[in-house]
Amino acid sequence: MIFEHVSITVNDLDQALDFYGKVFGFELLRRTTVNAYMHLDDELIEFLTSDAPNPMKTPKDLADLEGIMWSRMGLNHLGFRVDNMEEAIKTIEKNGGKVGPIATFKPEIEYVKEVQSDKLKRAAKPIKGDSWRAAMFVDPEGNLLELLER
């Protein structure tokens, strides 16, 4: 079994495809009248068109953003690793995303598995120094996303 994809329901399919293409480099794999799949290498995101459009609550400020993050049940957010946080934020904001402040944090890690994959190593513990940087943001639909500089 493999993890195949994540699906996001959106009000405006064209807007979602445009945003995720320009900001993250996802490319359209296939599209129907009600959904579309985009890929970045072999990572997949499906976008479903809502049959009852309902705008999500867009956070007003950092406190509101954190309130949404820590109270939302189920799928909470998608995280994207970047090498340059400031450049990524410029791209996101240029394309309609709203980014909160950058937070630097030292994780209180209780367990780390030794792994060979660079992706997993960076997720397991800080590679450079003892901290990571993160910024929460929303896409134009109000979906909660995260930038991680690991």
C-alpha cells in the first residue's frame, strides 16, 4: 500500500490550479468538469469542485490563524518544505496567499528513527543547528498551509 494523494474541495477550480501551479510548481495531470489532479514529481493533489460553494474563514491575524490550526479536526493543513522562506513568501503573496509571521522553534523531540531518506531525515530532526522555521498561510480559498524551512 502507498499513500496516493490528498484531496482539497474548492469553490473555484481554475483559481486553485493557477495558485498551486504558480506557487508550488504543481502541473496539471488530468481534469474533468468536477475535479482535477495536479502533480509535483510523483506527489499528487486532487482538487474537487464544491457543489455548494461556501467560502472558508480566512484568518484575520496570527492569533486567528493559530486558533484555526489548533481547533480544526481532521485534515489540518498541508506542509511544504522550502530552502528559502523569504522567497517562498514573496511568491505566495504575489499569487494571492496570505502568510503569517515566520516562527523559529526548537522541537522537543522524544523519539527519532534513524533513516536514510533526506526527506525523512529533515522531518525527523533539525539538520542544521537545533531549530526549524515555519510560517502558516492560507491559499485564496482559505485552506490552511504551512511553509517549513528544515
